[in-house]
Amino acid sequence: MITPRRTRLLRVPSFAGLRELLTEVVGALDPLTASDTFIVVPTRAAAEQLRRTVEDRLLAAQPALAWPRVGPRA
């Protein structure tokens, strides 16, 4: 059975704005929503860099994060 999807295209003015937006999005996820979220990035290396960036910015203020799935389209 195929479940319906909700796709959101988020626009930002710069790369720094993208990092801020993704940090806010990941930080606001609850465990149930995070398990149903997939963030598309260009490469696996970009996914790893995103993980490090979000953890560096948020783990000092929050003891734990509900992490979504992150990866390339493939």
C-alpha cells in the first residue's frame, strides 16, 4: 500500500540560511514526525556534514534529538 506524501520545498537566500533552516527543522521534530521525515541532500558526505552541523548547534542546548532520515535521492 502506498501512503500519501507531503513534499515541502523550502527556499533560502544563502547557504548559511539553509544551514539555519535545516537546524530549526530538525530541532523542532518530535520522534513520531522525525521517523516519517526524509531530508534529501546531494551526497552521503553532505548528509554527514548536515548531521555534524545540526549536532554542533543543538546538542549543547538539547540533550537528545529526534533525527530524521537523511540521504541522496538514490
